[in-house]
Amino acid sequence: MILIETAIEAGETPLLLVSFPSASGVPSFKTCLTPSPETLTKWKLISDVEIWRDTGLDAYVVESTSAESTASPSALLSSYLGRDVLLVLKGPMHRAARPTSTHPDLEVGFRFQDGFPLLLATTESLAAVQDKIRRSAAGEEGWKVGGITSQWQTDELVMERFRPNIVLSGSPAPFDEDYWGDIRIGDESSGGTIISLVGRCGRCLASTQAQGKHI
């Protein structure tokens, strides 16, 4: 799936363009990025979706806006993946966020995300991880980590492996963001946007995948 590419086409009705590797022979398709209530009445609604142990959730089966496409988005994805899948848009029903050690009484909801709406990281933390990997790849005493090969002495670790929504620079120390509370995005004079950092992201195998290389 990491070879599937997406792009947003701006306009009065923003569209999501989904493209597959040319070698797959699967054609691209477009769909509404933010479908209107009227559009959603034409999409099939299902009410037995499960996301991370949350059951009985609602979702709409995505339809294509590509006039030249005779196959549905779900059919195209199924063809590419070699298994039957449905491409769905999460419906309005909210899921409850899990409490964290710093926010045990957390009472907020979200729709589709794994755990929380946003993931934040700093370039200082990425650089620290890169340094540790290079020390391990070079065989420095006390830094050996299984699975890290010599190629990592020169290979660059890219932030995309960790999939943050927000990347900041200028942190006083690596991983300092683990201890932040609230941050403000934007001009203080105009209020900006306050974001509460309620917990660290759990370990994810996606960080071991090389985007663009399918490995």
C-alpha cells in the first residue's frame, strides 16, 4: 500500500486523486474529499465497521467521481491488493479517545484516527535517532542494535517513516516534545490554535518500512 499515491485537487468541490504504480495496470480514480450531505445520501451506509476494538461504527462506501472509470474505488483497490476490500469514509459517529497517564480523565472523541487526531515530532528527535542508528551500523561499542545493517552508515532516515502531521524545529533537546503540555500554532495576538499533547505515540511497524522502495 505504501506505493499508492494520493493528491488533493483544489476547487469548489475538492477531490482526492488516488493513483497506483503504473506497472500494476490499475487505473487511478477520483472521489470527493469532503462529500456533501447530499452526496452521502447516494453512498451506501454500513454500520458494522470495527476500528481498534471499537465496534458498530458507521461508514460510507466511497464512490468515484471519475466519469471514465467503470470500476468502483473498492474494486480497483481489491484488484491492486489481491483481496476483497472496501474503501470507506468514516461516518459522523465519534469514538472515545483512550485516557493517558497525564490525562486520565480525557473526554474527547474523534472519528477515524488510530488514537488521536494529530501526531507531532521534532527534527531534533529525528536527528538523534539517525545518530544512534549510524553508531550501531558502524559497530560502535554499546550501540549495537539487531537488524541495523552497514548501509545505515550513509542512508538517511526520513521523517515520513514516522508519519507525523506536524513537524517542528528548534526544540532545546531531542525528545523534549515528550514532556510538552499545550502548544500554540499561529500568532498569539490572533489567538492561534492551542493543541494539547496528551501522550506519546505507541510503537508502530510502519517506521520499519522504506516508503517508495516497497521494503
